[in-house]
Amino acid sequence: MKRLKFMKDKEFDSGESIVQYLELERTARPGHEQRRVNVDFPAWMISQLDGKPSVWALPRQSLIKIWIAEKLQST
């Protein structure tokens, strides 16, 4: 076990890829867990959202997430 750890450290220190040693299916970003929420918008807001040309060609949900994140970061 110690030899394997040494080999991993040696590979990492020399700039080689160590991805083969990682458990990628168990990775998570702390503080970025998702929770589902339901929000009701007035019809006029939905109409304006759907009528607004999206520079990034994003779906409505993604656009709303970006705008909310920008607003939260600016306050």
C-alpha cells in the first residue's frame, strides 16, 4: 500500500495524470448540492422571457438560473 501511494505521489509531482486513481463517480462540489423548487411566474414574464433573444441560445431554466446567480452575487 505504501509503495502504491509513493507511486501516485511521484506521478502527481512529475505532472502525470492520476485520473485512473480517482473515484470520479463519487465526486461532488461542496456547497453545490441541488434542490428542486417550483416558482410560478406571471404569464407576462414568461412571454417576455420566451420573446427575448438569448445570446447564448440557452433554455429558459438556464437563463433564469444565470440571472438569479448574477443578482445574488451582486448583492
